[in-house]
Amino acid sequence: MREHEELEAKYAALDRIMHRYHCDRGQLIRVLQEAQEVFGYLPEEVQTYIAGKMDMPVSEVNGVVTFYSLFTTDPQGRFTINVCTGTACYVQGAQHLLEDFKRNLNLTDNNTTADGLFTVKSTRCIGACGLAPVLTVNNEVHGKLTRKDVSKLLRTYKRMADTESRQRIGDTPPNKERGHTFEQGMSPIDECRQRIGDTPPAEECPQFMKKAEVKENDWVSAGLGTDQEQPPAGH
Ligand code: FES
């Protein structure tokens, strides 16, 4: 019953998102981005629902979902760790961080732990090369990391999950362990630019300049990495 109610609440939230964007097809990427925040991923039924409400073919919605690497059609863990393996981060040891996370979490075939707590992925430049090596955990950015930070980060987020689950049954004070959280409406790129002095790190990461040219509505693709430059027809 509770699951059913949660699902209904998610669809109600999705309705509000589409309503806010007036079901405008031109805002599909933003709708999908926020839908993914609500559901955690974009399964077929959510894509179909969005297509119906926005009066467009499911194939068009699916084309956008599969084009941008930001979107996923697979369930994600409570915390998604995206390790940037762009040039600047790679030379600073990002690959070792990625391997350490996978080893620490016993991830071999899957990207998500059996308990559904963590998903570990690699991504391209997120525009914060000055903080390399960088990773994001959901919307939080962590930079200038060393291999020692891997287990510390995992411990922090495991504690956070424990605290959340205790809070759900009402026996602990509010969690104060959270790290940096983006301001509402601010993209990771914008936030990181502010933190590193608004200077796009062009020399350090040529991909950044290329991706920074993507128009504002499409920042999601610029921020979380894809080498593909041309969106599907109509976007
Ligand atoms: S290469 Fe990692 S943030 Fe640019």
C-alpha cells in the first residue's frame, strides 16, 4: 500500500513539473531531468506517461532519453557516484578512484550494489577541472580527491543513509553530515564556475569549451558528459 502511495505521489509530482513547463515540447529535456530526479530513473512507463501528457510520440521522448548520457532507464542506487574521467581528472588519478570505489563496493558486473545504496559510474568533464579529480554524489560535488577519500566518502554516505532511515521512524535529530549542495536551479557547471573564479578551464580540458557552447537549455548534456554533439531531430 505504501509503495502504491509513493508511486502516486511521484506521478503527481511529475504532473506538477509538466504543468510548470506548460507541457511545452521545447522543455522536454528539463521535464525529463526533473522526472528523473523524482523517479530516480526513466523507465518505459514514465516515458510513455510524459509523451501522452505532452502530446508527442513516445519514440521522440525515448530518442532524447537514449541520446543524453545523463538519462538512465535503469534503477539507480540511493547515491549515484559519478567519477569524472575527463582529461584533467584522468591525469590526476580519476581512474584509480573509480576502480577503488568498485573494489570497495564489490561491483563487478553491475554498477549498482545489491542493497541498492550505491551506483558507480564514470562520466566526462563536468566543467570543474580546477578541482580535479572530481566526482559527484547525486548533486554534491567533491574535488581534489585522493584514494584515501574513497572509503571516507562511502562511510559518510552510508551514515547518511542510516540516519535517513532512522529519521523515517522518527528517532534521531536532523542529519548534519551533508556536504555541499547546489543552490536550487543552479547547474553543476554554473556552481563550479563560481567556485573556481568563473574561468572556464579551456586549456586543462578542451572538452569543457566544446560542451560549454551547448545552449543553456541543454546544460544537462554539457554537464554530465557525452561525446555526441548533435541532438536528435527537433532538439
Ligand atoms: S575533466 Fe573532470 S571536471 Fe573537467
